[in-house]
Amino acid sequence: WPSMIWQTYSWDFQTHGSFYGSKKGCEPLHIQLNAHNNQILVINTSLHDIKNATATLQVFDINGKLIQSKTAAVVLLANTKLDVFTAILDDATLPANYLVRLTVNDNANKSIATNEYWRANANTGHFKSFNELPVVTLTGKAVQLVNGQLKIELENKSKHPAIGIKLDALNRSKEIVLPVYCSDGYFTLLPGEKKTVLLAADAVSTIEQISLSGYNVTGTVTIKR
């Protein structure tokens, strides 16, 4: 393996979690939680200032119930790291497993950066509650855009979180089409949430369906052309 590539994708160009983790970490505008001190930071490596924005922290329990929220106004200067605030994540009051979701919205309240972390309470130390979640069947629709990409709209209509959602493109024989690059992968959809994913591939004309998988996820989406 060339050291510059390592395992961001596999020998057959399948994109695993490391691909999307690298993609998230290298985005020009990035919000993150520092694990060692719970500091929330926004890093703007672009050449443009972003003014009148807001950074938001939300904490959800294993059932997708909002249990904590905090928002701060931010001015994100070009090529600058901003310490926003320190998240108060008290193990004495938090459930065994919980989701920390971070967002940056612009002055039109449009989301321009997101990040999320499933965490285990220090008193728990594991994610066994994931095993108790029922299987979630996602619904959605997919259309081909004029630029050749597929636009896939997913929805979680269940009452439970769908964790670690991965999209795979299938041809008519139900074989995985590779290489395929999605705008996001291994993400969570809470109950009632929707998400749009863009898919690019050289062999996009051979794609008939999108297979959905994850920790507790199943489903398929047929391409409409």
C-alpha cells in the first residue's frame, strides 16, 4: 500500500469508514469536538470570511430524544481556528450511549458544516445498547441529475435512530458497482430525519439500485430515470 493512500479505500476502490472520516476531516469548513477536553472548535481553512454564523451543539439519547442543546454566534475568519465553547458532558447525568451532533449554520440558517460523535458514558465504557436497537428500514428516492450524478434522498420514518448508514450502488445483477463516490457515508439519521446524498461514478448508467446498510439499517432505493 502506498503510504499516501493507506486504507482510505480498499483494493477494489470500495469506500469504507476511513474514506469518509478523511473526507470529513479535510473539509474547508470543519466543526469538531476535542475528545480530551470537550472543546468545540470551528476551523475555516478557506480564503473567505463567514460572518453572522451560528455553531450549535445538540446531544441526543439512544432513542433520538434531544437532551441538551447550546448555540453560539460565531465569526469565522479565513484561515483561522475558533474556540467556540466547552461542551458540558457530565457522565453523572448522561445516558449510557449518546450522540453529539455539531452544526454550523450561515446567516440564512443554512447548514454549512456538520459533524457527529456517538459516545459512551465513562461509567459504561461500551456501546452494547446499539445491539438492542431494532432494524430500521429507510425509504427514499433517487434521480439522475443533468451532470450525471445521482441525487439520493433518504428518510428515516421509524421511531429509532439509523446508525452507520452506508450506500452501495448495485447493477441489474445486484452486484456492487465500483468505484463509486458518495458525498457522505456512515452517518446517522434520527427518527423523522431526511438527508440528501450525491453519488458520482463513471459507470453511473449501469446503476439500477442503491443498497442501504448500517449497524441497524436496511433498505433499497431504485433509480428513477
